[in-house]
Amino acid sequence: MEKRLILSVGREFGSGGHVIAEALARRFELDLYDNNLLEHIAEEKSVGGDTLKKYDERPKSRLFSRTVRGYSNSIQENIAGMQFDYLRKLAEDGKSFVVVGRCSETILKDYEGFISIFVLGDRETKRERIMRLYRLSAEEAEHMMSRKDWERKSYHNYYCKVKWGDSRNYDLSINSSRLGIDRTVDMLETYIRARLEG
């Protein structure tokens, strides 16, 4: 691929957004960054990656955190800041890549070759997918879906002015339940290639 491409994929839990991001990364032969970002950061900082992953894309605990003179004692806030810095560094170095979540549609929007997508889905389809993937009852799947989306929304809205899932924040919002995962990937690939040609 000649032109640079930075692809940001936001997603509702259960929508298949992560699978779609993986497929797009393969089709465009790009590196994919999600929670593996923390492995790269852990290597740089010489800390355990599993320790960091516990706080990945989690909202800041307001009860147990303080900010003094611009420095926060919040683990969640510090990990988020490290991820944002890492992504900006990749972009500043001229890299092409795909990133899932992590406020990327906001922090990377000013870089050349940037395209942002938000993947949503019908509640019933998402619930069935979560039940199948995690072997949960319908009630457990509903609870998990609500909790995960609340965490993502709280995390995003803490760091970004435009609200999580607001279509004005993305180049394209798509309901994966309409076409299914594979055909959604096909459609997104067509859109991205058209943007690269433009």
C-alpha cells in the first residue's frame, strides 16, 4: 500500500467490531493495536503486561484518585495516557496501522490518512453472539453487554469531548447486524479503498 492509512475502529460490545478490525488489518496488511499496546508499553517500562491489562479501557476511579499539579495517581488515567502517547508516536513516525478503541478517533484525527469507523449492532444479534462466544445465558449476556458498553462509554467520555458512539465523531458508522460480519468487512474495505484513491 502506497498511501498511509490509520484506521480507527470503535465498537459496541458484541457487534463484532474487533473481528472486523482484525479482518481489515489482514486485508490491508497492517499492524493491529488493541490491548497488545500494553505489551509494547510494558516492555518499554519493564513492568508486567498482565498488570496493565487489568486497567485497560477502564474508567478512572474518581473515589480513589487525585490530580495534583497535573500529575494523577490514577492507574487507569496513567495507562490511558501511555497508550495515547504510544499511538501518537506511531502516527508521527508515519506508520500505517489499525487501532481498536482507545479514543483513537479523537487523538489521531489530525494525522494524514486517518479514517474512523464505529461498529454497532442490534441488541438481539449482539446478545446471541455474546451467548455463543462466552457460553452465557441470555441474562448473563445482557449484563455483560451493558457493563462493557458502560465501561467503554465512561472511559471514552472522560477523555473526549464528543460522546462515545456519536456518529458525528466518525467517518462512518455501520450496523454489522444488517449484513453480517463478512459482508460488513467487504463494504468497509470498498469504502476505505475509495478514500485512499480520493
